[in-house]
Amino acid sequence: MAKLLTPEALASAVGEEIGVSEWYEVTQENVNKFADVTSDQQFIHIDPVKAAETPFGGTIAHGFYTLSMLSHFAGTGCGVTVEGTKMGVNYGCDKLRFIQPVRVGSRIRGRAVLIAAIEKNPDQYLFTSQMTVEIEGSDKPALIADWLTMVFV
């Protein structure tokens, strides 16, 4: 669940960790579905036999698959919203970096820090959250991105 803030509490929440999501298992079935939807059929994602011959030792999730999981993570513990929100929309990313590939079978989760919150227009709030996608058992994250979200109250 997203962290619920009043408009008055936004400024004091900047710089704080918003939350950490639940762990999510990256399965070959879901990676294959993502490959189908995006028409990205590179063997490193969908062919376990051929991918086993690479330095990764098996299939890995698409970087954009991992990035797309931010929406899921926001709903399971690391999102933020304003009391009375009618709707929220993805506003883009700044400073997106893919740090380490995610092997199929791994578990990942999101961790968020609110780094900016401004009222763009009356009852429209733009949040910037530094999102880190962690890989269970790894010191390095899969990705780090400054994710922008607009909410309408």
C-alpha cells in the first residue's frame, strides 16, 4: 500500500524512506510474456539453454521488465500519495541506470526515498522518488531511477 500523506506533510517527508515493497519472484513465464508483448525476443531472455552458455549462466529479465515492476512495487509498499487522491499517473524517470542484470528465478523488491514533492498546480502534486530495485542476496541493485509521479486530488 502507498504511504498516504496530507498536503501539509509533503515537505517534511522529503528525504525520508517511503517504504520497501514485498519480494517478487522473476519467473521465466513472466519474462517470456514480457518478451512477447514488447517483441524483444533476444535469446538471453527466453532461451535457457543458449543463455546458459553466456557469462550470466542462464536467462535474465529485460531491463525494461525490471523497470516496469516499479508500478507493482509502489502498490506493495513503496509508493506515496496524497490524502484524497482521485488519480495518479506515471510522469517519467530521471537518472535511470541498470546496475546489474536480474537472473530468472531471482526475487526482487523496490525501496523508495521521496526526494521531491511539489504542488505543480492546485491539487496536482508531482513526486520524485529515488527507486532502487534490490535483488535478494546481492550487494548490488538491479536498477536505480528517479521516478516521477503526478497525483490529482
